Amino acid sequence: MSVAPFLANLFESGRVAVALTLQPEPDETLAAALLPAEQVVRLNLAGEAPEFLVPVACWAARIFYGGCHFLVCRDVDPKAIAAFFEQPCPAPRSPAVDYSADLVFQYLPDLIAMARGVALGDLLLEHLLALAWGWPLSSVGVPDCVPTQIDSFIAHPALQQLYIDRILARTDLTRLSDSRVAGMAMEALGAFSELSEPVSKHLAAAHPEAGQAAG
């Protein structure tokens, strides 16, 4: 299965298959699967979404597909895998870039969980974890992943809310080590601590100043 039908299945059911070889596909082909999915995300986002950058989303789709391919095809040269993951994002970081990559990278936690099950300790997992560290909006819930560089998106209201919602939904307490995020989480919970009792208790114990600010 090539990247375009892989994406269609990913968005529709989450059940995917990969080809035995990596074949290049033009952005126009990938965009046919990416654009409808982005419209759904945009409609469900709290607030106005950033601009959707098709080249960035296509890059992320290829990288993610490659990660899935290497997880299945275990006989690939580690140097080839390393070279594959060295492909740079085609645009400098910004809310639009993080949003566009997240359309596919939001599935990174699931891919990393599968990699831990079959490839614990190998180089593929290292590359996937490097992606998780590099794209914090998309990697909420990944164990032992506490990115500190969130400036590329955290000031954008809609992405800020998306990030906090994911932290609360996945009870990712490690992300609350950033005082900005802790304050945002406390504000999001407000008087309804029962929405996420583990997060509320953590904030009360570790960040009393956030609770005071929210109050």
C-alpha cells in the first residue's frame, strides 16, 4: 500500500498497511487524502486554526509512513533508516507548521507504543522518540517524553487549547512541569477539578502558584 491510500485508511479507521518498498509520491497525490481530513480537524478545533501548509503535511505523512514501514520491514539497513529520518521539515517552525504536521503526527503516540512492543532498544524507536521530542503538540502521552520547546505553537489560542485538552485527556502529568502549561491547565479545569482529578491533584501539590493564579 502506498502513502496516499495509507493516509485514507489512517484517517478513516486507524487500520493501515504498508508496502514492502518506499515509493515516492507527489504532493498532489498526498494532498487528495490530507485536505479532507484537515477540514474535519479544522471544524472541530476550538477557535480559528492556523493556515494549513500542504508541503509540511506531506513531509510529515512521508516520515510517519516511513516509521510504519520500518516497523514492519525489520531488515532495512540502520544507516538507511537514519538517513530517511534526517529529511528536514520544509518550513521553519510556526503555529501553521506545527498544526500542519500534527494532522499525521498526532498518531505518533500509537506508533511509538507499537514500536516499544516489538523494537524496544533499537534505532527505530530512537528515531521515533526524537520525533516525539521535536513535535510536542503531537506527542502528548508518550512516556518519558517531556519536550521543553513549545514556543512554536503555545501562543496560538487554538493550538494552546488543543495541547491542554490532550494533556487532560491523556493525564500526561509530565507536561505540567512547564509553569505556563500548568497555569493553562488550571485555568482550563477551573472549578471542575473532577474533569481530571489526577491533573488537579498534581497541580495542587506541585504548582500551588498556578492554583492561586487561576483562583
